Amino acid sequence: MNKTFKTLDEQIDILKNKGLVIDDIEATKEILLRENYFFISGYRHLFFKSNESKKFIINTNFREIYGLFNFDRQLRNIIFKNILIIENNIKSVISYNLSKSYGIMERNYLNPKNFTREPEKTRQVNDLIKKMKRQIRVNGVQHEATSHYISNYGYIPPWIVVKVLSFGIVSELYGILKTDDQKDIASVFGVNYQELMSYLTILANYRNLCAHEDIVYEHRAQKPIYNTKYHQLLNIPMMDGEYIYGKEDLFAVIIILKQLLRKDDFTLLLNEISYEVDILAGKLKVIPITKVLDRMGFPENFKELARLD
């Protein structure tokens, strides 16, 4: 069945007919106009009596749904700025590795021989090198540093090239490096090279979600992360031999950031998230904050992660 356009008044009526309490009609209409009814409706299911009925729990107020909406927005901002730190770090370390091992001119460091020789990845290597060269060509002239190097030296060194590469491409780039190079880079962050490969893919996905204002708090990654010591130290419950939190949920991202960020940066991140959780807890009336934490994959003792080494 095709969807039809609904006026703001009709949108309000739909919500009220489902049992939602709306105290201030005009303020709610302005929020729906500014923020998009469809997007805000993505936060309502936690407040349903059941997914089948799609009726709200008695006394659910629009302010609570909007509170969850704003919580997710703050969460996105916190996650995004910290992923940007990791993005900058990984770009810097990869460019240093490429420069040291293969030289500073494109014809040297973008030589297919510098990458994995696994037969099944030959096509991926060639495709990614072409993709990188295309990004350099298209984006290079738009950046002062890159255009400076092209004009004055006729080439762009790796530490400048990474500035015009997306995080997704840098994540792919790490995946096609020789194993020894991957290990050297992963050692800077104190993680296993296979773990780092998985982490970068997940972070690139969440970076895009944050940048496009998609729902983040309950997003699930395509693949779970490896078990870490933090799962055990936090005594995260298990079901059928698998941890129920911190695998492909938002808490898995927090565990990744715990391992890749400097300690002070991570402590600040967790303090900011804790503050937003406490703010939301004060706004919720018909559901407990634990219901939100469960959807995020956060154990109730998540704050302890900051003090763990």
C-alpha cells in the first residue's frame, strides 16, 4: 500500500489515536516539521505496549519520545567526534608506514607489489588503487595542501594523500596491506591486526551513520567483534556461549574506542555518555532507562569500563 502525504495535524492525530499524550500541540507540530515525522517515529517502538498493536504504553508522553530522539543526537555527536580522532590517527600511522617502507611518490607507494599477494585479493588491490587515484584526482585540487604539492613537487606524499581519502577507503586500504605492515600498524594501537581490520570496518559504518543523522543507539554492525578481556572483566552475561552485550551493538563500538583511543580521550567520552544517559533517565516516565541501555547493548555497569586497563 502506498504512503500518502499527511499534514502536521494529521500526523498529530495519528499519534494521539495510538495513545500518545501530547501536551503542547503547536510545539509538537514545530518539532515534527523541523525534525521529520518519519525520523522521530523511529524512536517510538520502545514505548509500544507490543510491536503488534503499535499502541503506546498508557501515559506515554511525546516529550519522552523526543527525549530519546535528542539523546540519540547527543550520542551521535559524541561517537562521531571520537571516531574522527581514530580516523586521523589511523591515517597518520598508515601514511607513515607507507612512506617508510615504499617511498613518498605515488608511483612508488601505490605500486600493486607493495600490497598483499593473496591471489583472491588481486582484483581488490587493483580496484582500490584505482579508487584511491580517482579520489586523489577529483579531491586533490580542492585541498590546499594537495594542490600545493602537485604544483610545487609534481606528486602527493602519503601523509597528504590520506587527507582526501574517505575513512571507508582507508579501512579497505588497511585490509589489503601486507600482513607485516598490518601488524606494525596494529601494534601502535596495542591490538591484534585482525581485530583492527574488523574494528575499522565497523567504525567506518558508524561514522557514516553519525554523519547522516541516522539512528545510532540501537544500530547493529554486520559482524560481531572478537571477545575481549573487557567482556569478561565486566561480567557480561552469556547466552548459548555468546556474550549478550558488546558484540555487534553500540557497546561493541565503545569497546573498540576503549582500545584505540588514548586513556584521557576515552574517559572523557564515557563521562559524556554517562551524563546523557542520566539526563535521559530523568525524562523517562513510562519505561526504565535500562530498557534503552539494553537496546544499546550496554550492561548496567558500563561506567566501570573507564577504570579498567
